Amino acid sequence: MWVQQKLNAQHRLWAGTAALWAGISVSGNLIAATAKFQLDALDLSIALQVGRAQFLWISYAEWFCITRIILGLIWNLRMMPILLMGAVGIFMIQQIGLTPILQGRSDQIIAGFSPDHSNVHVLYAILEVMKFICLLIFSSRVLAAPATLTALSATQRKNPAF
């Protein structure tokens, strides 16, 4: 019984962490990132520098959530659910593939150059929405699931998203 309660609590902790990550993601990477460019008082160079600091600190928070989930999975000898794998994969694509490109573009703008047109920001935003959806679906499904191990096990067999 204790093992069952521990696993159910762990599932809910993963779901809570995923929900926290979803909130961090949508508020920091989508809402606040867009809002600062709506202020006439901030020139583009300053807004880009603020954005760099913002994305750096948001990535720290996202790394914390990922680390918490992965350590919990390792501790319980569990495979990572597909939706969480998707969110982590998207995060890695953003961090390794897109962020360096976006930083290079912002470096050019801050230095007074005008870089060529690029859709990298659009791709980043699309991936951010996809990551948010993965996290939201995972956390809402786990938190809505029955609190018994047998129900969770049955759900895992029927739905690999868990």
C-alpha cells in the first residue's frame, strides 16, 4: 500500500512540475517576451538585451523542472512518458538549435546592423506552443486520473502519453 501511495504521489508531483513548467513557458517565453516590444519607451537594442536576460533566467527555471522530472523518473526506475519526452525534445531543439541563431541576430541588431529576414522567431514560438500543449495535456491527464496504482497502470497500457 505504501509503495502504491508513493507512486501515486510521485505521478502527481511530476504532473505538478509539468504544470509549473507549462506556466513558466507560456508566461515567460510567449507573453512577457511579446509584451516588452509593445513599449515605446524601450528602444529595440534595450528590449533585446532584456530579452536575453529574460530567456536565460527562464531557461534556468525550465532546466530545474526537467531535472526534477528526470530525477524522479530515475529514482522510480520509470520510462519518461511520451508527452514529457516531446516537451524535453522541443526544449533541447530550442536551446541547442534556435537560441544561438536568435542570439546572433540580436547581436547584429544591437551592433547596429540589420540582419536578413528570418522565420526563426516564428519557429521558436510554434515550438513553444507545442511544448506548452504537451505539458498541459500530460499534467491535466495525470491530475485527472484515478488515484490508484492499478488505474494508472491500466491507463499507461491504453495511453502511452502517460
